[in-house]
Amino acid sequence: MKIKSLYITSLEPSSGTLFIGMGFMDLLRRKVKNIAFFRPIILVENSDDITSFMLKHYKLDISAKQAYGFTLDEIKSVAAKGKLNELTQNLIAKFKELEKKYDFVLCAGIERSFLSSVFDFDINLEFAKHLGAPVVNIINGKGFGSVQAAEAINIQTNIIKKANCAHLSTFINRLDTNTLKELKTNGHELLQTNVPVYMIPEVEELSSFNIEDIRTQIKPDGERKIALISEFFGKHVKIDEVEKVIDTAHIPATMTPIMFEYILFEKARQNRQRIVLPESNDDRILRASEIILKHDVADIILLGNPEEVKKRASTLGIDINKAAIIEPEKSKLLEQYINDFYELRKSKGVTLEQSREIMQDCSYFGTMMVYKGDADGMVSGAIHTTGDTIRPALQIIKTKPGISIISSIFFMCLDTKVLVYGDCAVNKNPSAEELAEIAVSSTGTAKSFGIEPKVAMLSYSTGNSGSGEDVEKVRRAAEIVKEKYSDILIEGPIQYDAAVDLTVAKTKLPDSKVAGNANVFIFPDLNTGNNTYKAVQRSSGALAIGPVLQGLKKPVNDLSRGCLVADVVNTVVITAIQAAQIKTEQ
């Protein structure tokens, strides 16, 4: 992954964030034309001395408003309301706009001394992780001996690692001459880090370069100090070496749950679809509808009595004025739907009168809307069973050519990556042929959402190490996929540890292209899949988005009856993306 951003931060005051930031800006300008400077947090709205200085001194083509995310007071207020995730999504949106417009984004965090006790983590590292920007951390080494300096480097390296941030390099600044020499001589024995460490001595003239010099660049001696900074950085930091680190560093792509939700919203917004929600008598559906409409990610059709739906929305204090509300029993579409369903099912013994009765059911009416193109997708299940949602879809919409079963996946959003688990909700004990279909469908779903699939067909045995009916079923399923779809990267049978851990993979399947790197996991049966996804969700705090149904000609998705408003929102967004993808394929 080529680096397009950096996040410079310090866990302590007076470390030299401005000095290092200027050094990196000078370095970047040698090779990059369009550079943006961005501070996720500033103290006061539209008033940040460091930002103003960087924009002015480097003549950056970016407004002051674009160059920061939020003020500290805004973050405190949002955190107090428990809505920090919403703020982070907005921060990602601002950052992504800069990434689209500029070749490189240099971020500078706020010093920890300005943060409050509201946060029980270092918010700079959290933001760096959500933005996917590698961290450059700065340590104030003033007064440190070599052992103390090395301990500080090792401790901060571990902090960044535990925060699951990509770590590009460490700068330890303001070292005295003796400590610097000792570290350069014996540092390899003291340091426990694989990232480059740059050691910079204390210089009295630079240590007196303060915020006043920034505010008054016309101040005598100010410009000379600015020039001295560039000269000093180049003298003590090997510029070519840092450039090489930036150009060649292998930084794994990160995808946090908040970032994934942001990407889903953006993807849905680009090609708005009409999603029908049959269960308008559930408050969660109404609240989710307001959020979807507010963010302009889909058009919502609610089924129910318009007066009752609007009255309930008013009672809840939510705005669903942009939603279309259709009462099936009084809809002008009803007679056509009755006749269409009769034609579809008369060979199965359904009479016209039975069709009329069935079409009064909101799930059947909503499914027929999708079938006829009056809606692009449907989400149901908040107050209905999975069968109530899937049965009409099988009878009316039916499965895609070459696919005989509906299956499901969950997007398992871990701290820095998204995995696909299937099938954890629909098929109890699929055959080898059905497992192969689930793998193929899951591969397609993963691709639709920007995940390059590496498929693991899970079993209690890896490779040829075990035998038995269950193992052979998985082995046969993997063989079917390989025979029919040579472009799918798939491995099976394989145990979960060998699928996700490179060290284990090298021992068990050293020549596999999937082992250790799998991101799509196909479970052998519903019992294993359902228990595993719930265990991962509850034990790791992972965000589980789903179940997402796959294999249908048009998208219908099922909700859990215990779903939260956020679950409804995510499912609607996913359904909209599926609908747009299906239209593209047709």
C-alpha cells in the first residue's frame, strides 16, 4: 500500500510537533505537488496558530475550514452524549474529501496536555487508526539518559501497537549530546522496535522557537529561525532514508468498523435506491428511516396506514416527511399484484382468491414491489420471522441462475479489518454442492463491498491431516469451486487458526495463497457458523452487520427481531448497494 497520509502525534507536551511537521512538509514538497495539512482537533473554532502557519508558510491551496475537523469543545460535547462514533464518521468524511483532492495529507494531532479526562484513551491514536494514516510519534527526550530514552521509545511503540495503528517511525527530540552518542552506539541493545527511530539533539535556539514566532512571522529573527528549522532537520535526519521509508513501507490496509460504515454510506449515496420497509408499526424502523433520509443514502417506502405512521413519527419526534407511505389494502398496485402472484403460483395450486388474501400481507406486498421494480430492495424481520421474509422472496423473486439456495453472510467488523462469515443464519446442514454455492455467493458479495476475497472452507482439519464425513464434505465443496471458478482464491478444508494466522499457516499449509490471509470464511453448518459469529461478536466487541441474504435475483434482507436501530440502518444501506450492483450486472 502506497502511503498517502501521515499522522504526526505526541503523547506529551513540548515534544516538537511543529518542528517535525515542518521537516516532513519540506521533505514531502520535494516529491509531491498537492499537499494538504489537516488537524483533526483544534482548540478554538477557526483559530489554530499551527494550522494558520502551515497554510501560510507553505502556501497550501486549502482553506482554514477544510484544514481541521472539530474543536475540543465539540468533541467533549459529543462524547458526553455518547455520540463520538457519529463525530468520527464526520471526521472520516472530511479527511476522505482531502484524500480525493490532494496527493498527500499531512495530519498533526493535538497535544495530550490539552485533552480532558473525558477520554480514557489517546484520541490521536484512535483518529489515526480510523483515518488509516500511519503514525509518526514524537518523544520529548529532554533530560533523558540513554536507558530512559530507550524505555520511552519502547513504551510508546507498544502503546501504538496495542492501539492497532500502523506505525511508520519514531522521533525522539531534544536529547543531550551524551545521550545521543550513547543511543547511537548501544541503541540496538536497548531498543525493542522494528520501526525506524530518529534521534535529534537539543538546540537552544530552536527550543526558544515558540507560538509567538508563529503568530508574528514578521517579527525580527522569526524568518531566520524558520529557515534554521529546515536546515537542522535535514542535518540530523537522513532525508533520503525517510523518503525511502515512506515510499517502501508495507502498511497493511486498515478498515475500522466506523470507516466501513462510512464507506457503505458513500457507496449507497452514489447510486440511490428505493428500499421498502413493510414494518412501519415498529419504532426502530421509523427511527432508522429518519437517519437514512437525513443522510440521503436511499429513498424509503414504508408500508402502513399513512395517518397512523405519521402520527407515530410525530409522537417520537422524528422526521420522515421524505418517505413514501403506501397502504397495501388501498394501493392502486394491489389488483395488479394479486394477478401477478396468481400467475406465478397457480401451477402450485394457488387460487385467485388465495392470491388476494396473501397480497394483504405486508411482506408479500413488499416483495412484489421489488419483483415488479416498484422498489429496488426490501428489508424486513424486525417483527417477523426469517421464514416470513425469505418465503415470499423464494416464491416471487427466486434465486439467480446457477444458484439453487439462498444463503447469508455477516460482515464481521473487527478493530482494523472486515471479515465475511457465511452461512450463519439460513442453511442448517448444507451438502458439499450447497457449501460450494455458499462460497461462490459469498465471494460475489465480498467483491461488491470492496473486499478482495480469499476464501477459507472451514473444518476441524487442515489439508490432508484429517478424515471423516464432515471433512470430506468440505474438501469436496472446495474442489467444486476450484473446478468451476478457477479465478476464486480458495482453500479447504482448513482450520480457523491456519486461515488467519500466518505463523500457523506456514506450518500447516506453507504453499497456500489463502492460509494466514483469509477474509471470507465458509462454515460447514449453521450450528458452527451461528455460534462462531456470536462468540466473536460478544467476546471481541466486533460489529456484526447482517445477516445479508445472497443468491436472490433482487435483494431482500432479513433483520433479527432483537435488532437495534443501527442494525436496521446498516441493513438498508447494504440492501441499497446490492440493488445497485444487481442493476449493473443486468
